[in-house]
Amino acid sequence: MKDTYQWHSEISDMLVAYLKEKRITEFKFNLQEKYLKRFDNYYDRNGYSDIRLTKQMTDGFGGTPYY
């Protein structure tokens, strides 16, 4: 049985909506979903808040190990 991912960050609603929109248009988007889950985890773990993304945030994400 596959575990259901629990979204954590303050931007998770937007990430989930984006995934749903892509799936409605028949994109498989499986690899992208893995990266968005990873980013959600990274965003939450690092204590980021608000919905604003900065270069520093995204640059730091590049070195995060894959989960």
C-alpha cells in the first residue's frame, strides 16, 4: 500500500492545486510531483513562512538530499 504524503508548508495548497491542474490536462507529472513534495518538506523544515519564494530559498533547495 502506498503511503499518502502529508503536505506541510504554507505553500502546500498552491502546490496541490498546481498538481491537480496538470493532471486535469492529462499530464502524468509523477517526477514533478516528487520534486514538489521534496520542496514542500524543505520549505517546512527550514521554517519558511508566507508564500514568497526567494533566490536564497531555491538555491538552498538544490543541495537538499532526495527523500
